[in-house]
Amino acid sequence: MHASQWNPLAHWPLLKTLVARDLAQRYQGTLLGASWSLLYPFLMLGMYVFVFQGVFSARWPSPSLQSTSTLAVPESLQFAFNLYAGLLVVSCFTEVIGRAPRLISDQPQLVRRVVFPLPLLAVVLSISAWLQSVVQWLILMLVLLVSMLASAAISNADPQPMLRWLLVSVPLSLVLLALVLPYLCAVAWVLAATGTYLRDLAQLSPALSAALMFLGPVFYPLASVPEWIQWAFFLNPASAVIESLRAVLLQAQWPPWPTLLGYALGSVAAAGFGHWLFVRVQSGFADVV
């Protein structure tokens, strides 16, 4: 089989092995090992709570903030939870952006000597980055549940409405995160293909990651952006999922289904284009790595 002809399902055992190896290499040689995948999100969430609530006394400027009262979310934690929800979506994109431009050039042995399904490398990177965001999502769900129950107990509120909504919001929010995966593959394929020929692209990765973070509703809600320019923020592949995730988890609201449908179609289309571009140019990889 030619290296460009590959089937993800046919390479499923190889895909699982490579994803497991990539995850293991993240913490290779560290004292705590894979425990960092759980410890790091806890540390980050604790830092956000301390800095934004304890130091800056920040409040989330969303006009729909009062709707979170049905979930008994402590007001003192709302800014940290909203910020964390945005960062967990963006983090998988920033990791792919940071690693994808050197994805092929860092593994010349797979290009020159081995008949290997090279598009699979971008899929491995995307799944690995996405799984890290899922771990952060699990941490958010755990801390959110504990804080809601504690707040309901202190205020003598009935926790049943909150628990019933969580039964819906947990699987729904995971589906929202799943919509990101095709976009991650698209970004990985495009950056890996172009970065192999244009080595300067790797130097632009921090700037691209910063643009993705600050030109999206991470540190602020989309409602704070002037209406005439809000459409441009949806060009950011993280924006729609961030807003929907906050609506589901922190505002007890259904996500905007038409927006998500358009996002899903765009995600699949972007993945198709990214794969086409990668396969189109990969024949010249051996000449430049």
C-alpha cells in the first residue's frame, strides 16, 4: 500500500499504539508520571481562582450570568469556571499549532526509509491533544459538581434541579468537545504540510496560538464584543464550542443548535481540505527533510 493511501479504521491498532506512546512520552522521566495529567488542571484551576477572584475580584461580565443561579454556582467562582472552560477548548488547538509545523521534519526516518501512512501522524497529534482537554473537562466537571453541592447545602437550596440538568449537560458537553476533533486534524494536516517546506512557520506558532486565544471568547464572553464584529470571532475554530460549553455547563441553557450544525459541517469540510492538501504535497517530503 502506498503511504498516501491509508484508512484510519484499517490502521486502528497502530493509531491506538501511537496515541498511547505520545501520551506516555509527555511525562517520561518525570517523578509523578501520568499523574501530571490530573494534577496540572487542578493547579491551573486553583491558580485562576486565586488570581482572578482573590486578587482582582473579577466578575464575569455576561448579561446572562443570573441564569447560573439555577445551578447554584458560587458567584465567587463563576469567573474562574468560565475562564477555565474557554482555556480547556483552546489548549488542544494551541498544542497542535505548536507541534504540527515540525511534525514531519522531526521524524525523517518515517519519511525516507519506511512506508508509513504519514497522514496518521496528524491524527495521533490531534487525538493526543484532544484527550488532554477531555481530562481538563473531567476536572472541571468534578470541581463544578462539588462547588454546586456545597453552595446548595449552604443556602438550603434543593439540589434536584441541578443534578437533573447535570445528567443532560455532562454527555452533551462531551459531544461539544468531540466536534473540535475534525478541526484539530485539519489544523494539524495543514500546518504539518506547509511547515515541512516553510520552516519559518514553526517560529510563528506562538503568535498563532496567542491570536487564537485573544481573538476568541476565552477571557471574556462573546456578548462583550460589539455586535457588528461578532461574526468575525466565529472564524476562530474554538469560539462556537467555548460559548456552547459555557451555556450548557454554567448557564443551564441549551446550546445554539443552528450554530453548532454549521460548526460541525465546517469542521468536517476543514478536515477534508486539510487531508487533501497533506496528501497532495507529501510526495516531496523526502526531498526536504
